[in-house]
Amino acid sequence: MKRVHTTIKYDGPALANKSMDVAHLAPALLALSDLVKEANRYANGDRAAARIYVNADIEQKCFELDVSVALTIWEQAKLLLSDDNVRTAKEILEWIGIIGGGGLGLFGFIKWIRGKKVVSVVVLRVKDGDNLVEIRVEGEAAPKHVAQAVYELYANVSTRQKAIAVLAPLREDGYETLEFYEKDGVFVHFGKEDVPEQDGSDLPEVIPQNIHKSTIRVGVKIRRAVYEGKAKWTVMYKRAVDAAFEGDAIAWLEAFQRGEVDAPPGSYLDVNLEENYITNDLGEILGDASYKIVAVHGVHKRHEQPRLDFKEGDAN
């Protein structure tokens, strides 16, 4: 199991005796663990699990964090089927911004956008690669570009709050800086003045103007259900599409996975289906739409072929 390494370092007078108050350290590391897991869940669903390991180097007043994504049997399927949808630990940590090589990550984006007024947000379709999101803010001529995955992590309030919680020790007396670094250099640096409000009230919402959302009530046919976790289902809507369960639909999904609801393959779900798609400046749709099931109203089982039972002596 390959591990991707980074080092997290809290520094300041409170650490002069080469120790750190566990009441400050433990919640921050748990928040970092949850952040990595949520980012992995965003990237890989239930196809890979993230495990976080920590080694503390007290002499250097820093805490070395070994992070790895343990790939399940789905990784074998990737190798056999050339499925590029399984993201690596390196990619995920680049999106979070605690290792280098992936452009501006979540932590760097939070530091940059804190307290700014957003003027415009546009998703740029990148050929043969991940989309970029272009953000313009008031008072700066040049826009920032981040991977769409970084935008998605920032837009998720729960994930954003986990990142804020990692920075929480800097609100305490005697803590001055936090850095993520490797021998190649520092990937992100926070001082006290860079820390967002605990409730994130100084972090603006970032909503792309060219992402369009519509929700309709429709019947979709189940092609592939998932009996554990929250990976996407494959359903028929115009064509076969992958759809995540979110919002009110989560309660139905959990009841189905507990065996309280019968919905065999081929059944139809009566759902509220959310469709999201990106357009260019001419209003033309770019790429394929993405889908979410946000409510389930019921299940309609497929009609079975009537069976005729002939008794002995009936006419041929």
C-alpha cells in the first residue's frame, strides 16, 4: 500500500518546550483525517478507502503525517478495464493542497479568497483533462484558476468546515503559524492573520454562472444498484447515466440498503432527478451532464410475464 507523505508543522512560543496541547492538536488532526476521507469519497465513492497515519517529531516541533489511500478490489477492476475514474492519493492531496504539483489546492484557495468579493465564476472546459474554474474577485485584474475538484471541495460546506478546523490551533495564544511542507518546500503557509472565522462567514460562496441546474420528477429504470455505501447508481434516463443519492434521497437509500425496501434491477424509481450541465459563452452545452437523485417517491416493479398453467387433460 503506497503512502503519500507530507509534513504538518504548527509553530509558535507555545511549542517552545517541544510539546503541544492535545486539546488543540487532536481536534485538528481528526478534522484533517475527515477532510482527506471526504475528499476521497468525492473522488472515488466507495471504490477506495483512505487511511491516515501520524508520526510526531517532537524534537522538530512538527508532526509528520503519512497519508495513504488503500484501494479496494475496484482498483483491480481499473487495471483490467482501464477505468481511469479511481483517483490516487497523490491527486486527492494535491486537491486539498497539502502536497505540491497540483496548482492551487483547497487550503491555498481558502487563504486567497478569504474576505474577498467574488465578481464572476466560470467553468472552463479543458480538452482531455479536468475542468478548471476561473474566479475573478474585486480589486484584482488577473483571475485565479483552480481545478473543478478544488472548487467542488470548497463549495461543500462540510468539507470547507473541516479545513477551517485544521487551522483552529492558530486562534490560540502561543500558536503563530501552520505549514504543510516536504523537503522540496512549503506548499501552504498560514499565519494568524490568514485564519478564517470559525463559522466561515468571511469565506464567500463561489457559484459558477455557466453551471445550470434543473430538477424534474421522472421515472428512472434501475440498471445497477449499490447495496453498501454511497457510490453512484446506474439508471436509465434518456440513456444510461450514473446518479448519486443526495438530500432527501439518502433516507430512502439507507432504508433500501437495510433491506426495508424492495427495488430489484429493472424496477422503476419515481424520483426527483437533478441535472447539471456546463455551457460555453454561446450557451452551447459542453460535455455530458451530471445527475443526482434528490428524492425518491416510490418504486414501481417491472411487469412480469403472465404464466399460464395447463392442467392434465387440457386441449393442446
